[in-house]
Amino acid sequence: MGKLFGTDGVRGVYEKELTLEMAYGLGQAGASVLGRNAHRPKIVIGMDTRASGKALEQALAKGIVSVGGQVFLVGVLPTPAIAVIARALKADAGVVISASHNPYEFNGIKFFNGQGFKLPDAVENEIETIILEKQEVVLKDGGSISQLEKPEAFYLDHIKQAVKGDFSGLKVVMDCAHGAAYAIAPEFFRSLGAEVVVIGDKPDGKNINAGCGSTHLQPLQHRVVAEKADIGIAFDGDADRCLAVDCAGNIIDGDKIMNLIGSRMKACNTLKKNTVVVTVMSNIGLDIALQEAGCQTIKTDVGDRYVLEAMIAGDYNLGGEQSGHLILLDHNTTGDGMLTALMLLELLKLDGRDSKSLGDLMTVYPQILVNAKVENGRKQDYLKDDQIQKKIQEVEAHFQGQGRVLIRPSGTEPLVRVMIEGKDQNELTSIAKELALFIEDRLSSSGPSVSQVVLV
């Protein structure tokens, strides 16, 4: 990854890492690269509710206009809506101003291409190089900025096609995280017949994700129980994620949602290759539950971009992360919280069981994490050490498919993280400590000094 783009666009604290000058440059460079084959590149810009959004929007738009681009502003809308609108308008790109689940001090700028997919690394690197090397771009007259009328209609009409019935009889508590879905999600679900109680729908520019939404589920859990609701739905700041709470107040995380949607798609013969693409951080309970439903999983590195890459390469149509970032490629090209909620509510309405019974269909296995202290220069050496690899294989064979080992070097600290999943927490703790000590002993010159055990 380069110096500007991370795994989800350019992100940083507003007026520190992410300045108006940076936004202008990204608009100018992005329009130059993405609109290279267009006489007048057409770019859609949307944002979440952060106080810094409007200023960044204007700087970004001016950068696009400077190279002759046509800008269509859609205001506050979920990230996945921008992907839909960009396709509908046959635009060259869509841009979202958001820092997703981060606090309001942060903001970000992420690009979609004209098909609604996040940009590949090579294209991001090209945009980044223009900015960092201060390369000249071709300035053009004739650029324009216009406000798109009722842009939400493009998105809502599109995702509505994913479900066939209505949600009459369902009582839903919905937490919009004071974010991008606050103005459209409640009324949309009411229009489909659901009784909707809303929290997190009063953004003030600074309260996005603050003690609410998919990263802070406690208010939703309490409200679902108090309202005797059938289910709770939580979005994050840009509404590309969805988590749920069952009728008893228990969390239905992204793994459990993928199990429910994947199993139903399998039963309806709509799950391509009977496969769900997940990351290495998904709980082994998801693998086991999907296996029982006749499905399999394919694992990628952590990050929705890697999930999407694997989905496209293997022609799969369902993938996601434990965080609630689900990609349903039959309906959209990126994570879509409102679409996920639609699919979940339809499933709940048709199944007949309550949301607790559905959530309990997947057992979450205990995860034990132990940090082995290893010098930064040797963190990758476990991959080349035959004795460590043999030890890992022995542990995995011991579990006989009912547990697993995941070794991940820390990206920022001199640690190798040893995570083990299985049924017996005490046994897991003992095995994880033993394996971490073994790794330290093999890779450290100063002898073993295993860090604290963490129950994930």
C-alpha cells in the first residue's frame, strides 16, 4: 500500500492528515486518471454526516472541475448508494467522503470506478503518484458542479428488488449511528411494512458513531429488550456495515448473519458454488455451521477488498467479515448495510422462528489469543521454521476439524499473535500458551517471555 491510500481509501484526522489541499489534489488526480478516456469525466460525490464533510466535498469538487470534470453532488447517503448511483448515471467514478466507523475527528476519501467497484491498487498508486510527485495534470475549462435531484431513489429502488415480500408484523429497533443512513433507512423499512423504532438518527456533525451504531451495540441491545422488538439493526457511520441484535438482546455478528444468509441462499439454490468467502478472523463456528448446511468457506486476509477480490476471481456471490461488512454481489458491488438488513428481515419474516433461535443456529467457539514476543525482523520467520510448522500441524490435527490455529505477526509491534479456537476454553488456553512459548523459544535469542492471554 502507498503513503496515502490505505485498505479503504485515504483516511486521517481532518485538517491534519486529511486537509482541504489533499482533497483538492485527490479530486484533480482522481478525475485525471479515472476520466482518462472521457472528454468530460463524470463523477458522483456523496458523504456521511461529519462536520468536515461539506468543506471536503467542495475542495474535492473544485479539483475535479479544474480538469474539466462534471460533478454530481448527492449529499448525505450511504457508501453503497454511491456505487449504485455511479452505475446508474454511467459515471466514470463515484467518491465517498467518510471515515466509516471512526470518530468524527477522522474523515476519508474513497473512490469507486464506473462499475461501482473499489479501485485496484495499481489505479490508486497512479493517483497517489501524481499527488506525491506533484506531477502536472492537464487543466481544462468547462467543468461543472450540480446537485442531483432525489439521488436516494436510485439506491432505494435498486436494493428493494432484492426482496419479494413485505415486513408487516415485524417490530424493528434501528440504530443509524447518527450517520449516513439516518435520513433514508427508517422510512424505507417502514414503507415495506415494518414497525420501526429509531435511535441514532439525530446527527450534529460530531456524534457519528459516538456510543452508538455497529461499534457500540449496548444502547440497541437495551432498547430491543425494552421495546419487545423482534430484532435490532445497527449500521455504522457510512452504512456499509450491518450488525443485529436478537429479541433477547444478544448480538448477531457478521459471522452469524453470513451463516443465515448463506444457508438460505443454499436452500434457494442461489449461492454460487455453495461457497461463502470470509476472512481468517471469522469464527470456526461459521465454518462448522455452513458445513452442516452443505456449504463451504474460502478464507482471505482481513479486509473487505480482499474478500471482494476473491469473490470476483472465483465467481462467488456472498462474502464478508465478522464486523458486519457483507458483500452480496448479485445486488451490489460493495458492502451494503441496508441491503444486508433487508435480506435478514426477509429471512426472519419467512422462517417462522424468532431471531434468537436463528442466531443460535451458529455456535461461536471460544478464541484464545496469546502474544509471543519476537523481534520485528524475525516476525515472519515462523513461516520458514520447519519445527514451528510441524507444531502447528500437530495442534490442528488434535482438533480434528473442531478447532484451528491462526498465526498473525503484528503490523505495529514486535509480536507474533497466536490465536486458537475450539470448544474447551481451558484446553485452548493451555495449548495457546505452549505454542506461543515454542515460537518464542525458536525465534527469540533472549528466551521465552509470553505476553498476557486474551479471551477474544
